[in-house]
Amino acid sequence: MRLQWRLLRHYRHRHRPNILPPPPSSPFLSLPESAAKPTSFHHCCFYSSTSDSSPSTNASSFPNTVGNLAWIFTSPDHRIPKKKDHLIRKVKVLRDKLVETYDGAASAYELLEEMGSPLFDSYDDGSALIELLSQLYDFPSLAVEVFNWRRRNDGLRCPITSEEYAKGIMVAGRARDVELAVELFTEAVNNNAKTSSTYNALMSVYMTNGLPDKCQSLFREFKMEECCSATIVTYNILISVFGRLMLIYHMEATLQEIYDSGLCPNVVTYNNLIAGYVTAWMWDRMENTYLVMKDRGIDPDNNTYMLMLRGYSHSGNLKMMEEMYELVKQHLDLDNVNLIRAMISAYCKGSGKNRVERIDELIRLVPEQEYRPWLNVLLIKVYAEEQLLERMDKFINVAFEKNIAVNSVRVMRKIITAYYHSNAVDKLTHFVKRSECAGWRICRSLYHCKMVMYGSQNLMEEMENVLAEMEKSKIDPTVKTWSIMIQAYRTWGPRCKLDQVKGLMCKYGYGIS
């Protein structure tokens, strides 16, 4: 035993984190040239979870160091993954059975009594229950019932651990049951299971359920605790809260507090900072944070690249957006539809030779049910600008079918310009009739375009009928209206019609050139 503690002291002495110097007091994140860079994984790369296993330099972190040295006192490294894999497989059997037979609390309790009790009893550290709740991530209501069953059986074999309480609090938050989360936290306090994990879990619940004031209040209470202290996870949650509220000053002050507390930011810290800057549309600080992160030896993850991709999409920086897209395109799925729509929007609002091809490529990744009215209108606009009538008509038809009304005069003018350049008077006429019935924004330019196209084809009767359509839509003719008719009559005649229009212009007080 004495030899074991000597090894432990030796490990602490050799591997104590070399804390990075705090950044300057400037509101921007900047990295001084003299800043020390991390020299090993242990210096800055910490895992993000609700557990209090995040390394720090205070006394509360020493038990976690013992956990990292478990291999000294137990089995070789190669056996640990096998045990974990064995646990995952055993829990999955129970998880599949629960999902398959779930029909309320009674059915879940019956199966847990039969299959859950022996499994949980064999893992008195709570790891089996924690793994089961993790595998029930997509079934929050069922996960709540599982944890409630665990509470009913508390004390039969072993008490609920703080890690189990933390996971239960997170499950309640995912089920949008904040009251249950608070109840579990209070129960943990009463059962002497209050740790950084339980505080972090409840703070996370408040954050994800839109209760930032309660989250900050709990943090102030946490800071006064003597039995446990804030970890990097705690500060990451705070940064996320402030970032969502666009409280950039508070977010950066929290980063400074991390350094003052002797903790090291990890990849989640920087991701939350970047997310805050993206929310506030502060592109320069977003890029600066990304560069500082890489300069400090912290490797970006997929979440980092996704956030940068979103930022470049919203800022219209197509070049950098495409670079980030190349890094993450293999990981884009249905959970990233919002990000794909943001990229399509950036291409629609930007310019470039290949933007139509890029848009077509991205549209294929968006399920039909995930289309949004604003996206449909943008696609109509961009295809009108490119004079691609077939594709434009496709999305116009989608808009009519889904009762999407276009209220932008600019978009309507883009549409009629596309019809005009393609000399598609029949399509324009049909479009105007449908727009009038569907409540789209009707402007004078629609009718003027019809008159020009009819006049150019010597369809005088149809051109004159447009005046009646304008009157029906309560749109008064202007000098441009009469000028279009004069030009048509000068070209095709008859002369009497030309004189008649000139007389009307004089009647309404318009000069004749």
C-alpha cells in the first residue's frame, strides 16, 4: 500500500497540468506570442461531460487522478475496453426489450424487476444504470420511468450514486420535466450525494430548458459550496448560457474566470465561445477564437467545424464556407438540415459561376418535408435570376401547392423579368392569374410586362384587356402604362388608337413626347 501511494505522489508531481497563462484583458480573444503551449494531452484536452472528472489543479481534482491511475492497482489496459464492451452488450439486450415492450410504467417495472435487478446488482458503482439511460437517449419518457424504478429500489442492494443522480437529472431535463430534475437534485443533497456532477447536471437542465436566470442562481450557490467546486464543465455551461443570450461581455468574463480558477479551456469551451459569436454575428471574433484554439494545441472537432460552417454561411463568406464544408460533408445528416439550408441561403444571396450546381447538390440533402417557405422563395429568386424557367416554375408550383405567399416586390419582378427574357407570355399570363388568386404581392410591373409582351407580338386586344385587369386589381395606370401603349400603336397601328391614347394622357395631365 505504501508503494502505491509513492507511485501516486510521483504521478502527481510529474503530470501536474501546466496551466496556460490567462489571456489579456482585451474583450477579444488574443494569444500573446509568449503564451506557453500545451505539451501533452493532459495539459488541455479534457473530456466534456456532466461528471466531475474534468481535471483541475484544486484539491477536489485529486480523486480523479486516482481514477486515472486505476490501472496501477487493477487490471492491464487491454482488459478495460473488453469489460466496457461487455457491459454495453448486456445493457443493449435490456434496452431493446424495454423499447419493444414499453406500454407504460407497469410494463417497464415488471421487466426491470426481472432483468434489471440482477444486472444493476452486479455493477454497484451505477455504471450499468448510467449506460442504460445513455442508450435510452431517444426515449426520454422511458428513461424517466427506469430511473424512477431505481429510486423505488434504492437501498435494496446499494444506494444511488452521485453519478446516477446526475444522469437522472439530465434525463428529466431531456424529458422537459424541470420539476423532476429539481426534485432529484434535492434528493441527492439529502442523501449526501451532492457533487459537482449533480450541480452541473441541474445547470445544464436549466440551460437547455430556457431558464438562464435559474442557471446563474444555481452557479452562485455552487460557488459557495465547500464540499465540491466548479469544474470546466460548469464554466462551459455558463458560457453557453451567455452565448445564447448574446451577452458577449459576460461570456468573455467567464473565460477569464476559467483562467483565474486555474482551469484549462477545452474544445467544448471554445465551441461554446464560437457559438456565442455566431449567434451575435461577430464574425471577426469567431475566426479569432478558432485560430486561438488551434494555436493552443486544442484540436477542433466536428462540432467546431459545423459552427464555423454556420458562421461562414450566415456571413456570406462562400470561400471559407466551402473549405469547412469539405471537412464535414461526410458527417452531415438529417440532424444538420438547418445548416444545409443556411448554406443554400448563402449561395442564393451570393454570386458565383457554380452557385446553381452547388445549390442543386445541397437541395438533394434536404427532405421534402424539411423545406421552409423562405427557402422556397429564395430558390424561386435565384432560378429567376439565372433564367432557368423550368426549375423556377417547379418551385413556384410548390409555393402555390403549399399556400406560400410571396410578398416581396423584388422577387415578383425577378420572376416576370425571367418570363420576359424568355418571351414566355403565356406562362406569364398564367402566373399572374394564379398570383392574384393566391394573394401574392401584385405590382404594376406585372401588368406592364404583359402589355409590353403583347404589344411586341401585335396582340393589341390582349394588351388593351390588361387595362381592365389593372382596374380590377385597383391599380391605376401611370404615364409608363400609356407610353407602352403608344409605342405599340406607333409600331402596329391603328392611328386612331394612337390618337385616342394621346388624348387620354392629356386628360390625366401627362405630357406627350
